[in-house]
Amino acid sequence: MPRVSGSTGSSTGFASSPGGGGGASGGPGGVSGARTTTLIWVRHGEADSNRDGRFGGHSPVPLTERGLAQAERAATAILRWAPTALISSDLLRARQTAAPIAAATGLRLELEPDLRERSLGVFDGLSFREAEARYPEVWKRLAGRDHTAVPEGGETVDEVYRRVSAAIDRAVLAHAGGRVVLVSHGLALFHAFAHVTGLGSPSAGHGVFVLVDNCSVSRVEHRGLETAGAGAVRGRWRILTLNDTSHLGHLADAHAAPAT
């Protein structure tokens, strides 16, 4: 079944971004006269790594035939929001997902390496069974949700959070008042969710995990634009929809695909 969830549209749907206060009254979320920027998050379509149970990470894995078809469906669905900008992770599976969106909208594709999936170093490209057999100790820690576990050559949770949240804020600053499509990855979009809800880095152990489906669409709004230092934005966020797969029909994931 397609998965769709979202806010009720009331002002309670807004969460303060890091460094953001309540602001003046008068607008939804307590931000008066603020500009609204909409981010349309798309997870890449099904990739070989999702189908085969492998860690994608920074590997150049392509979309499957199913994933390519999912990307076409997502491109058609996104037209209804008349996007004004298109930004994608520079990894192959994300670029292949963004290509039909660029064709359908006529937008120039901007590549953003900070929207990449988390690299797990020596795990990247391995099947889950291979990783468990070769690196049993770190595998056990990762499987147990140990946020300090990092395979050799991989990124820490905090490193991923910093770059993804920075990419989200840059998109808002560069395209203030626009409707921006961001094509990214499962774990990266979880970090984006943690950022806009004000939870901060998942290394803190929030007790919540969000994994959106392949080629799902999630939409969030940001109100306010003042910078809060180091390129961060001040204001409030509202989650409009999360993990909408209604456009995929029979191509929707039967179950959640692995995050990589």
C-alpha cells in the first residue's frame, strides 16, 4: 500500500530550526512576514544495492529497471508543484533519478555532494552477509544501533549530519521563496528529517528512525530566512508530507528497501 503522512496544516506543524526562536507573531509558526521556501525531497529509485541487499554508500551503483520506472513516475508527480530548482546528490543512482525530473521540468540539475548517502568505508559495495562475515565485530555494533560504530574508511554519524544539514540550509538560502527538489538517499534523508525537526544529530540516540521508500516524495516548508551564522538558517519548519508513494502505484516498495 502507498504510504502517505503529513501535518494537518496548522501552525503546530512548524518546528524551530536550530538557533531559531519563536519570532514575532502574525504568521503561521510565529514568524511574521517570513518568506516560505518549499523543499521537495525525493529518495532515489530502487538501485542494484537495494535489490541485492548491499551497502550502496558512495558506490556508483545504478538504478534497476524498476528504479528507472519509479523515477519517471516521480518526475510526473512533481510537476504539480511547479518546482523552481533541482538539486541532487552526485552519486549515480541519485543522478539517474533526477534526470527525468530535469527533463520534465526543464530545470538545470545542480549536483550537491553533501546530499550523498553515508559512506560506510570498507562496507560500501559489500552484501550484508559479506560485511557480517568479514567484519563481525563492527557489523554487530552497527546492527545493534551503536552510533559510534564506524567501519574503516567510513563516515561518522555526526559527519553525515553536519554535511546534510548544511546542504539543506544552503538550498533554502540559495532558493529563498522557491520550490526546490532535492534528490538524495535513505540515511541522508533521515538526517535531513532530524535537522528540520530540531532533533540534531542522530548520534544522540533519539529513539526514532525514519526511512522513506525508494522514489517517495516528502515535502517540507521553511519560513524565515535570517542567517544564524556559518550559513545556517533561522526560522521554522513544517512537514507537509512524509514518504508519499501514491504516485508509484504497483511500483511502490512492497516493504522498506535497505537504507543504502
